[in-house]
Amino acid sequence: MTAIVMATALALPLTAIGPTRAAGSAPATTPDQIADPVRDPIPEVPGQSRLGLVLSEHTSFPKSEPTPAPVDGRLVRQARINTLMEVPDGSHRQAVPDLNGNLYLVKDGVPYVYLDVAAQFAPQFFSGRGLGQGFGYVAFHPDFANNGKFYTVHTERASLAPEVPDWSQTNTVYHGVITEWTATDPAADTFTGTNREVLRIGFGGQIHGIQEIGFNPTARKRHADYGLLYIAVGDGGQGFRNTDPQNLTVPHGKLLRIDPTGSGSTNGRYGIPPTNPFVGGTNALHEIYALGLRDPHRFSWDRLTGRMYLGHIGEHAIEAIYEVRAGDNFGWSEREGNFVFDRTTANPCDKLRPLPPDDERYGYTYPVAAYDHDPAPGWNCTSDVGVAVAGGFVYRGRNLPALRGKYLFGDLVDGRVFYTEVGQMRRGEEPAPVHRLSLFDAAGNPVRMQDLSGVGAPGDRNRVDLRFGTDAQGEVYVLAKANGRIWKVTGTKEFATGTVGHTRVPGALRPANWAPVTPAKWRFTGKEVVLTEAGQPRPGPRRPFEYAVLTAGPRLGAVEIRAEVRIDTPVQVTDRDVVIIFGYQSDTQFYYVHLSTDNTILPHNGIFKVDNADRERIDYQWNGRSRGAPPAIVDADWHSVRIRHLPATGEIAVYLNGAKDPLMTARDHTFTAGRVGFGSFDNIGRLRGLAVRGTPAV
């Protein structure tokens, strides 16, 4: 079907029409408004939660190939599955789109092809360049059981597409197309019926096209929002100088809302909801629901409150979750998260600035939750750090009460899964704390998504390509493109809560029960174990320089260690530390917990293993670049520490100052028993109140 060209300036190249801004939005930042740059916008790292998700494999998908053959290894996935949803007809069938072209339905855990979208639009169908290109999403009309209607978004190569877009960016390279399908028999397992084009948008870059499309599941018949289609449109990947998201005459960088079964639009193929915020105005698209977006990746509604949340992939540093209301302006590219985005600076590292004192007058909406990129030292401030938010869902299911009221989301690259408390996600206030969830397989073993998703493409071996889905009951599913599998969240479990045993080590502070590396550097008072002089490097593998081992009692397998520790090195020293040793076999075989002021370098503030080789970091908190768990000890005070090691599952958890959530977690099976010790690398410190209990090694 040939598209109808919009008969206004809206159909012209963007350079010909000039920007029109939303009322109240800010002009480009002027030099006198620029404050000092912000290099670490969110110093807090997501805290580790004691709570974890039990993931049971639900189904898997056959390998699919992009069209044309990709040059970007990130597109070489097992199956580029994008979400899971339940078909709203009571059949309990689940729908899963694959960017490479197939719409699958899943019945009783078995997937089958319902519709080959790629074949319908060949040869212009295009999925082999940008990460979001291909058959991106599907949305079933809430009355699908009766009207058989559902909607898809796919991409076409501009040079092969005969249709003219309803809107275009300059130098358009591909089109994003919304199509309506009408099934002859909605209950059939294979599609037969008709389709028609609803709208078409041209994009000048390979990325940030039309992302999710969806209907509000909380809107019932006769509700004003019932049957209205939301469309998340990216900025076209035009870079940070792109002002389209603030231009109300184009759809790029906007969240649109249309009535797909109505009429009255300029192209005559859909209707404009009269309650849209810009209806009745001039120089603004009436389809716009919200604006100021770079890459609005996923959105969803809280089934209890009806509030809408959107996961937004950032440019320079900020991955954000927004609560969305009609007319919101999220600020891109004048703002990124809660910061001014300075598009004028010549230094790419100085993009983020504090908000101006009179920021309220601009009317921007800021995130209700966010985390930042924490790049590696020496980052050039322009390359991709490899961090991107995957928006999710507020859990309102019945099966997992520990998750109720939590917004589950994650990072699509490394597969970390997060939550925030929805009650703390308040507009106009500080963003809610972000917590990292532990993950367990169906047998209860701790895992990471990299473990479940397997090895990725060459050159991108740890990319999970995480996504989320949900069914009609509100239960949550986790997807990985890396191996084309879907897991259902079937339970919750706390980390390292198994029984350690009840054998206590007597005389834990008795001086005669300690064996130090260098006795002259130690003082044992009967109440404290004191390292009085800094250690020196020793021959052999890199490991703590100076430590003392508790020799009393049996070697323990499962163990819990409780103590208070203090670092006596002055706080002005930035890399001060003490270590607690466990699983000790010999001078070159043991685990240790490094408690440090510094969490920005690999050797500090983590859980480590020494196994006849240089110490190896094994905790889950290190991001692989520049951050670990929050600094453990930043002062000269005493701090309580609790360590649990469960060799049967490999779980290791470290708790600080009575916290219920662990500071650090790890899984390792190298050492199944051993002794306990205390020490440091090149600092001084002390230990008191030591209590050790566990299960004697066989």
C-alpha cells in the first residue's frame, strides 16, 4: 500500500522546517549557565540485595539469521527474541517476536511460527545493521479474541521501500513501519488474514528507531485509554547534537499515542485520541504523548496503580527509569537524567553539568530511578561503555509475595537484574535506590545471566542481551538473545542462607592459637589481634603480604565468621585495607575478603581466591571496569563483619555492620574446607570479638 505523504511542512526534511519546542522547555544551554562538569554523576553503585530470583527454563528458540549478513558481532545471536507476552484471548498462548523475522507463539512451553514477518515484507525487510532493526515488537489489541487485530513494528531499507514515509529525517537510511494485521480466525495457530500499513517513519541513522509498541493492560472497555496504541520512537541515532526530541513537529524522540482502529490522522489510517496533550495546539503533532527521549527502550504499566514506567537508554552516562504522564518532557538532548547535557563543549568528557538554580521553569521530568556507566579509567568519553538499561515490570503476580511492589528491570548488556521499590519511585524527588538481585537456577545454585545465557558472539562473549516479559497473571520472564532462551521467575531465595553447622572454635582470641607470617609484626592481647607493622611483598603469587592464621579447633567446611575489624592506617591513605581469610589450606591456597576504602580498582574491596597463582577476584560486584561493592571501611572506627561460606553450593556472602543485605557475594567451589585468618597487604589494623562456627571437615 502506498503511503500518503503528509500535506504540510511535517513531510519535509527536518532541516527545512526548523525546530519547534514544547512550551516551557529550555533553550540550548548558554555559556553563562554552564557549571563545572560532573564526571561521576551517580557515585552510588546498585547495592546487592539478599533477595534473589529462581529462574527455571521455560522455552528456547531455533537459531535465526539477520538480513543482510551483519558486520556487527552484537547481531550474531542465537535468536534475537525481544519480549514475551500472553495473547489476550484466554488461550494462554504466549507471543515472542524475533527481530530476524518470525513471530512465535508458545503453547505448553513449545514455540512455533505463527507469522513470518520478514517474508511478508521481502525484499525490503532489513534486520542486519542496527541493534534494534528487524521485526521489533508485537502488540495484540485487547479485544483480539473478537476482532483478530494485532500490530507489529518492523524496519525496511529505505532504498528498497516503494512507500514514502509519513515523516522523515534528512538522509533517511531505513523506515520504521507500524502494520495492522487482522486474523481470519483469532484462535488459529497459524496466521491467515489481511494486513494494512498504519504509519511509517524514516530515520537517518542505523539505531534508535521505533522500539516498543503496546496497549495499556489496565484500561478496560469504556476507559478512555482502552485500545489506544503507544509507540516509543527513538531519535534516529543522530548523535548528541540532534534536537529532534525537542521538536514538536516530528515524531522522533517521542512517545506517541494513537487510535489504530480510528481515522482522522493526516494519512487517514488511524485516529488521534482527543485527550492527547497537544491536541488543539498548533505547530505540534497531535500524536505526541510525551517528548524529549533518546532511546525509549521499553515501557509498562503497574497493574495496581495504572502508572506507566519507561526504561530509557542514555547517551553519555545515565540509564534511567521514568514515570510517564501525558505531556512530559524528559529533556533529551538538553538533559540527560538529572543533569544538563552540554552539547556545546569541545571536551567530550565534560558533557554533564549540574542543573541550574532556576531549573523548575523549564518543566522537565526527571528519573524516578537511575544508575550510571562507571567507565574504565582512561575512557575517551566517546566510545560505547557497554551499559544499557532494559526496562521491565512492576511485579503484581500472586506466586512471589517477596517481589510485590518491586519494579524489576536490568542491564541488557551484562545481564544484571535490578529492582526498585515502586513506593520510593516518586516524581520530583531523589531517584529511588537501585538494588541488584541475586539469581539462582532451578536447582537453587547461584548463577549470573552470563552463566545461563552461555557464550556470546566472538568479540562480544559476555553480552547477554537481556529482556523481560510477563504473562496475564503478572508473572515475570527473563530472556537472553545470546542463546535464544527464556526463563520464568518461579521463586525467590536469599543468598547464602543454608545451615553452616554448630561447631564453635574455642579460644579464638587466645594468643597461642595464632600463627602469623612474621611474628614481630603482631601483638596478641587475648582481646585483640593487632597487626602493628605493614607487611612486605613475598616471593610467590600475589597475595596478602602479612596475615595470621587461627590454628585452634578443626578445619571447617561450611563456616560463619563474625568479628569486628578496624583499619589503623590513617584515613588520608586512599588504599587502606584489612583482609579476613577463610578456607585456608596453605600459604598459597585460600580465600580472602578484602575490606578497603577504595572500590575503584580490581584488587580492592572484593572477594578473592589464591590458588597457587596471583589472587583472582571472584565476587559478583566488580563491574569489569571500574567499580566494585561500596567501600567497606572509610574511617578509623570499628566495623562488624559477618562472612558465610557454604561449600556445597559455593556461596560466599559478606555482611557489614549488621546489614541484612550482603556487601559482597560470590560463588566458587575451589576450597571446601580450611581455617580462618586476619591480615592486610601493606596496612595495619586489628580484630576483636571473633566468633567462628561451622561444620568440621571430614
